[in-house]
Amino acid sequence: VTRRTFGATVAAATMVGPAIAQPAPIKLRAAYLKSLSFSPLFLALEKKYFEAEGVEIELDIVQSASDVVAFLGRGTLDLAFGNIGAPLFNAGERGINVKIVASMSYYPSDPKTLSPAPIMVRKALKGTVRNLHDLKGRKIAFNTRGGVIEYLVGGAAQREGMKISDFDVVTMAFPNMSAAMANGAIDAAVMPEPLATATRQQNIGVVIDPNPLPGALGPVLIFGPSLIDEPSGDKAARVLRALRKAAAELTTPTQIMSAENVAIWAKHAELPAALIARTAPYVFDARLGVSMSDLARQQQFLKDSGQIPAILPLEKVLDRKLAVETP
């Protein structure tokens, strides 16, 4: 686990006339991934939108937010930026108060638009594995089981009359996938930007499905009890205000991929800006709204694939007081 701290100690300004009231500083601990799917987070950090709200966030880099649901439930973490997944629904079924409060990103709705998470196969298989049917029985890597990546591949497979069980699924951290593809340990992978573009640029992988599940709800923001159960809701509101202010500046590809923002994405992804500029952008909702229909579909997929025992009311995993719901 790698930890990064972004501080915000807000002091009252000394000025002529009445002092401007500043929010009392708060410290929160969060889990995240180095993925461009979390661009509103990176922009809010860089433009000091959290600092303006008096929020200091300590960030822990993890493999998947699905893995930290237990830490959220125990209060070790306050919030997580990551996948919807089986652990979240299983926590809801057990009554653990860990809930989605906002979307972070979506995948493009146009099937022909290159997704920031395409299905790729290793370069040596180009011409041999041209579609999902050719991938049957071969090794494909996901960062975790029961997360959004499996959901994307499951959607693509369903279109072709296939199932996830038709593939040999292995799990590994996103940063390890390119090397595993290069040495032949896996045949295919789905990884988020900027890793997807880096893998293509290094001639390690080629795309066989550019947009596995158009319009799908991607990673989300999940709060634990320390924020969900806060009586005043002040801390939760401050976090969401900062993120929504950033998201409102990322509503078109031109805004997302401006020179200023590319430099920000490069800093947080720790990759060259020239590479980041070639990545396929995610789609961001200005209010960080959560698609109820796609959330329901993700739950149904997990139930149909045997990864959760039952269908739950969505309020078991979604805080309807804090989230902006969209169709």
C-alpha cells in the first residue's frame, strides 16, 4: 500500500472588515487507484477544492476498492474510490453501512468509441485471436473478481452468446498486467487508462473489443460509517462539493484533455504527458450522478454469475440522501 497525503489547513484570513468564516479542518483517509477514471479527484486536489472545504485527504493506493469494503466498515478508512463489486453487495446484505454516494466515471455510450478500458490481447496473438470467440479457454486478467472489469467483459460476452466461464480468468493488480501479457503469462487483459494506452504504445497488446459495454457505470465513490452516520452530514457534504465542482469542469472531451488537465493527469498517473494525451477519455457526469439502471444491472450480473446470493433493494448499497440518482 502506498500512501499520499494532500493537506488542507485552513486558517481564518486577516483582512480589513469582517473575517470570512472558514470551515473547521477535517482529516479523512481514503483508498484509490492510479486510474484516470478518478480524474475529478485529481482535479479537486490540484485546484485545492478540498482545501477550500477544509478537507485533508490521506490517500492509500490499493488494488481495488472492492478489497477495502471491510476496512470501510470498521472505520479504518473513511471513503474509497473504486469499483462496484460483489463485496459491496455482500456487505449490504449483512447490514454493514458502506454505501455508494457518487459516480466517478462512465464508459462512452457510442459502441464505436474507444473505451478507456478495452479488451486487449497480447501482440503475438494478433490475427489468431480476433474476437471473444477466439479467446475462449485462454487466460484473461482482471484486477479482482466481481468488479466492474468483469462486468464489462461479461456484457461483451453476453452479446456474443458467451459467459465469463468460457475464459480462464486470473486475477492480478493492474500494473502487473502489461508485463504478464509481454511474457505470455496471460493472453488478454482489461486495464484502465492510462495503462491501456501504455500497453498499446509499447506494442505489448492490441485491441479486440474497443468498447465492451457502452454507457456502463464505472468506478464510484463509497463512504464508510464515519461519513454515512455523521448526524450533521457536514463532512460528507464538503467532500462531495469539492468533487462535484471538479466534475462540472470535465463534461466534454476538450475540457478533459486540455493541456492543463493532461499535465494534472500525468502527475497523478506518474506517466509522461505525451502518453496521457493519447489516452481514451472517460465520461464524467457534472453532478456525479449514479445511474440506477446500470447499478441494478451490475447487481443482476453478480447474482446471475453466482457471486452474490440475492437481489437487494438498491438503498442497501446506495445512500439516497447523498447520491444524485439518474435513470
